[in-house]
Amino acid sequence: MKLIDNATIELVRSLADFCESHAEEVYGDEDAQQRENTGALLKQAEGVRAWLNESQGSNPHVKITPFDSPRSSRAVANQWVITTDDGEFFQSYQSIVAFKPYGGGKTVLDARTWDFSTTTGKYRNEFLGEGKKETEAKIKSGEYLLADLNQK
């Protein structure tokens, strides 16, 4: 089963190229925050291109999709669901936050980032289908595991 076909790969490459070529136009160069945003956009475009180059032959069973807002059904910026043969990851910005395995294994949360910010928490709750108190109770009971999901 190949989840990323050649048309999708080319579309993602084009999107990365577009982001890179239009970063200054989108964010300008007026203040430090805009310069930081431009740098982040360029880094993400670079990362997407590198991931495509690495994964094209070695792991065709990965699909990355933007996290959709339950309210608007629109893609949420900087929030991703990564689908693999083993399960689904939730990524917020550049950090993996949670992993839900297929087949009844234990959900794993990143020990450092699972409760990193209000935004991360909001979309983590949506990904897990529960509130923070339920998540904390499942960590305490051992139903959820904490691990380093962002090791290099």
C-alpha cells in the first residue's frame, strides 16, 4: 500500500517551492517577528523537501496531512497528523506530541511536549478525543505511556 503517490509528491514539492519563493512577500521584512516567521517558513519548506528526498524510496507508507479544525473543517496551521503503517502521530509545529498505534497498543505521549502550550493542548485533545484531565488520568494509570518521541 503506497499512501504517497507521485502526483502528491510533486504537489508537496511545488508547495515547498512556492513557500520558499514567496516567504518574503507573505511576511515582509518589517520587524523581528516577521523575520522569524519568514525563517520558520523557509525552514519548513526545506524540511519538507528533505523528507521527500529521504522517504521517496525508503518509506512510501507515510502520509502527512494538516490537522483539520473541528469547528471550520479547515486545515490548522502548524498542526499535522502523520499516518504510518503502525499508527498515527500528532505533530504540533516541529514536535511530535502523541502516537496512537493501530491494533490496540498503548498510546504514547512525548514526555516534554504533550502539554507544551494551550494550542498544542487544544489539538492534542482533539487528536485523542478527550480532555486534559482524562489524559492526565490515563498517564497516571499507565494506560498512556510517556516517552521521548522527538529523539534524533
